[in-house]
Amino acid sequence: MEIIEHLQSLENEMQRYFPELSEKEAALVRNPFHVSVDIADVPEEIQDEFIEMRNDSSARDLFQEQTLTEFWCSMRRSYATVATHSFRVLVPFVSTYLCESGVSTLLQIKTKARNRLEVQDDMRLALSQTQPRILKLVSQMQAQSSH
């Protein structure tokens, strides 16, 4: 009985993090300019703005030049409602990836041999996109004088 309750709880959590996503919604986010995306399949509250964006040649050019996430971020100002809808589709995948990479990094850093290690600083360094400037830091250090 406990196992069934636990599995049901896991299923509920998965549905909360990854709500049912229809193929039509995914197609709208992947390529809003593709002919297979029908206006009738677009949620009613964003249809007008979607039509406007779809007919915007500069938006079409940006879509071809940028990555998918860059494109939707750049559309946030011009077409806020459509972009927000797209973010709701894209964000669960990004946040899940970041969580998974964080857990994986933690498992690599904190092994059985190093189980008392404080990992906050190591995790920050391992997960940061900023490259450390080691040569600059070393050049600022003063060499230890001999006795």
C-alpha cells in the first residue's frame, strides 16, 4: 500500500513539473512560423499577438538567426504574451537540466572518502559559467619569503 501511495505521489509531482503538453503547443514553441502551426490550435488569449508576430518579417529573420531560447527572449518585449506562453513550455526542461547537473556535480565532489567536506564553494565553482582568472589571481599573490 505504501508503495502505491509513493508512486502516486511521484506521478503527481511529475505532472506538476511537466504538465501535459500537446504536440500542437510544442510545435508553436519550436517553430511559430512553420505552416503546420494552425491559428486555431493557438490558445485564444494569444491568437492576435501570435498572428502579428507571425507576419512580422523581422521576427522571422531573428528566428532563423538565433537559437530557440535567444529568439523567445528577444520576443519578450515585442510579443510578451506569446513569449510568456513559450517560456512556460521551455522552462521546465531548463530547470530540470540545471537540477540534474547540480546533483551530478554534488555526487562527483562529495564521495564517501570526502563526506565531511563543505561543498558550497566547490559547487559554486563547478556550476558557474564564469571562467576563473587563475593567472590574475596568482600574479596578485606575494611569494612567501624564506626564513
